Amino acid sequence: MQVFRTVLGDVPVEKSGVVLTHEHLLYGYPGAELDHRTVLDFDKNVEFVARQVTEGMTEHGYGTLVDMTPPEVGRHPEFMAEVARRTGLNVIAITGFFPERMGVPYYWRRQIVEELTEFFVKDLTIGMVFAWQQTPYKAGAIKIATGQESVTPQPSPIGPNGRRIHEVEDRVIRAAGRASAIVGCAINTHTDPMDYRVTNPGIEQLDILEEEGADPRKVIIGHAFVEPNPTQLREILDRGANLQLDHIGIPWRVDSADELDELMANAFVSLIDDGYLDQLVISFDRWFYNPRSDVTEMDPQLANERVNLGYLFTHFIPRLKSKGVTDEQIQQIIVANPRRILAIDI
């Protein structure tokens, strides 16, 4: 039997609805949980997120969402579970970490690959830990992340392993590969667009994952369309991995969301035309609630939470259809493909 491992338990993949493969119900950069200005009003903020989810489910058929928030960036198992209870949404949590430059707390930087692997497997099979307490809420996928993500982004330097991947990131990726092979779960990745200028970060991630036994067919390479390089995209797909088009309607690293959408759509349609349809997924990478929104308007990434959930159907899918993509192909991308990738055999 194939299931999604959600925070409320295993769910048959046939109950997926439309799937968003990379989102954030609650998000705060490392350290935000210590700020007086970002204290969480649990009921109020859950209801705020639940209203958005309910509207998306009612109007557009969303049924499953992968919450790609790692532990150090605000992963809150009870928050995810309560949103799922109030809405009926299938919420898949992840285990894993953010890029080394911004994430992977010191405690975990000291861990060897075997210890990191054990951590991931326990999150996936026993339940995630939160605020020193064991919870019953299991993760259903793994996140890995590389890149110089920061206030002043820049391409990653060559690391001690000869790749543009930092030392701790290398260990985390190896552990993710091992844990995925043990549990049979998907891996979804963060790559930095600037790294595609100096290397193919998706291929570097795949090299390490496959060295540790991961199945590339269960891997989604994220953020690869923000600065799309056709040769690099095809290189990833030819390895058997999947590509995620994200940041639709969100001007990440660019001035205009519309221009980014057009750039990404053209690259996406080209891959469909070349026969890669069954290896493509779409998501927003949206923040449903970020406490920083109540603090400052200085961060341009606050646009992440301003894009409406309907945007996929009112703007981006019509853009794809204007370029020849069919309704059947759209369903393949937003339902069938994520079902295959995210499924766990039990």
C-alpha cells in the first residue's frame, strides 16, 4: 500500500487532491523564536493559516501540502497538526536542515553521519521532538539544503570535498540519503540560484545522495528554475530526479514576479515538450504565517506570503496553457507526479 506520511498519520495517496510540494505554514529565520516581537499566539495564528488553507481547498482542490520548514526555522509539529485537524488538509512535515550558512544548529554540526541518520529515521518513524518533548507527529519526507543563502547572496565556494557544498552540509546530505533508503521516503532540496552560475548544485546533491543509496526518482531538486539553464535542468532530469518549479508569483532575487514567471514557464514548457512531463512538480514556496510580518516591512521576501493561493490557477496555469500545455498534463504535474514521489510503501 502506498501512503503519504502526514502529521496525523498515514493517508492513502489516492486522497491527495492537488499537491503543493514546498510550502511553509509557519516560518521564522533561526533565532526568531527568541524575539519578544515574534511570540506566537497559537490559536490566533493557527486560525489565520487555517482560513487560507480552507479557501484554497474549497476553491482550487488543494488536498496535500509539504511543510518544508526544518527544525531550526520554526518547525512546529503541533501547529501543523492543528491546521490539519481544522481543515482536513494532508500536511507532510519534513526532517532535515537549512543551508549550513544559515542553519544546522551547533549541536547538530557536531554529529557524525550515523547520528544524523538516526535522527532523521526517528523523526520519520517515531515522531518529531519539539521544545525538549517527544511528539507523536511523524515527518514524511526529508529536506536537504545547500548554498550561500544570506542577506548578501553569493555563489558557494568550493568546499573541502571538492564540491560547492560545505562540510556539514555534506554530512547532512549523506545522512538524508541513508535515511531515505531505509524509510523509502522522498527528499526535497533547497538549491541557491546563484550556485547554478558556477556549478550544477542539483547534480552535486544527487552525487552525494546516490553514494549513500538514495533513489533519484524519489528526489525533488528545488529552486532550479529561478535562473533556468536548460542544459543543467536536463542533466538533473536525465539522472532520474525530479524538478520543482517554485516561487510563482514571488519575486525572489528579481524585481518582477511576472518576468520571473515568464522565464520559468518557458523553461518548464520546453522540458514538457522534450518528454520530461512525469518528472515535474509545481509549488509556491509560500509563507502562510511569518511572525516577522508583524515586525517590519523591510524584508522583500515578505512577498512570499502575499501571493494568493489561487494564483496557480488564475495566473500561472493559464500561462502554461497559453503555451500549449494541456489540462491532462497539468493534472499529471499537480497530482500524479507528487503522488509517485512522496509515496511511502507500507
